[in-house]
Amino acid sequence: MAALAAIIGRLCIAALFVMSGIAKLADPAGTAQYITANSTLPATLATPVGIFEIVAGVLLGLGLMTRLVAIVLAGYIALATLLFHSQITDAAQGMLASRNLAILGGLLMVFAYGQVSWRVSTWKERARRHDAEVAAAKAEARADALGHDRTVVVNNQGGAAAPAYPPGRTVADRTDGDPRT
């Protein structure tokens, strides 16, 4: 369930950037005017910023280079907040800065836990791996219950094989249930 929540959260953040980028490309003159009015940056950044937001949002949504895209977008959001929303005493700017802070937090969570793939085949592979681990644990428990020692250590000098632990040991004798201990 956590993987599904991570995927949905990542898609929501990605959609935010894609929609923002489309809005910037739909009105490049308005974006350029906002950039020049609120910073010393050139107005020619309007179109590249819109393209960057769309491309980064799509990459994030698809789960491609997730951690890299998330940290780059986090840096972009932090820089945008410092450049355009630093007047937090103004109610509107404070609200936009708070919104960016929440987006920054979400992007850092994606960076930390963003390697969750969105493909169903990945979920199936994870389920198969889990089932195999459970089957191996059950087989080991059955072998231990029967008193069979299946672990063998081979001598470096080519000598005879010897059990890794005395055959009389039981699971209760071990601290963690690992036959190698």
C-alpha cells in the first residue's frame, strides 16, 4: 500500500509541474513580465522554464531518473521561492512561499523514497520474490524441525565437508534462527 501511495504522490507532484509549465508556455509574455518585474533575471527565461517544468514533470511522473529529477526540482523550487516569494510578510507571497515549502518537502520525500516503480510487472516481481523467500523460510523450518543439517562448510585444504553447526542444535539454541550462527 505504501508503494501505491508513493506512486500517487509522485504523480500529483508531477502533474503540478506539467500544468505549471503548460501555463508558462501558453502565456510566455505574461511569464516574462513576471520574471522581470520580480527579479533581475532576463525575460528570455520564460520559455525555457516552461519547457523545463514540463520535461521534469513528465520524467517524474513516469518514474524515470526519479531521484535526480526530484532533487533538481527541489533546488529549482528553493531558488524560485528565494527569488520570487521572499516577501513572506505579504499575505499572497507568504502563501506562495508556504506552498513552495510543501512542494519542496514532497520532492525531498520523492528523492528519499522515489525509486518505487509504477509498473505492474515490478509489483509482480516483488510478489514473486516475497513468495520465494517465504517458501525458503518454510523449507528451512521443516528441515530444522526434522533435525536435518543441510548447511555444509568445505575445508580450504580440500578435506572432508563438515557441518556448519553441531547436528544436535535446534532453532531454540540459535538467537536469530539463522543456521549459520
